[in-house]
Amino acid sequence: MLIDCPWCGPRSVEEFTYRGDGTLKRPALSDRSIDAANAYVYDRENPAGDHMEIWHHGNGCRSHILVKRNTLTHKILSCELLGPYSAGRKK
């Protein structure tokens, strides 16, 4: 599987580390509910089809990348940089 890093170009998946679900939203700091914290840390969906994931390009530019991937076919549909410098970094 090739991931098209927005900074480095297409690279083998061996250069990347899967970092988790790209759709999770951290609970607000004002929310002191233990249930909300537990749900954020432990509850996961197992979607079939298109899904947003976070990958880290550790053996390359070391960027975090938001990848839209089909979990049935493993086809990569889109990739975009994450983080404070993502707007200024262009290929």
C-alpha cells in the first residue's frame, strides 16, 4: 500500500505508523465526566468503508497525515497534513 505524503510524495506504508482514528473528538477540558474520558480513550468503531485515519511519517518528513482510506479495499482516497505548519507546507 502506498500513502501519498503531501510533503514527500508516494511512499510505502512501511515508512508510516498508524496513530489512530481521525474522527475522534477530545472532550472539553471543562467536562469532568469520567464517562466522557473513558469513551474518548477506549470506545472505538470498526467501520466498513471510507474512514479517516491519522498516520505518522516517522521514516520520512515526520509529519502527521490525515488519510481517508477505504477499510475494505485499502484504497487511499485522500491525504492531508495535520498540525500547525500544515497550511504553510506545500509539495
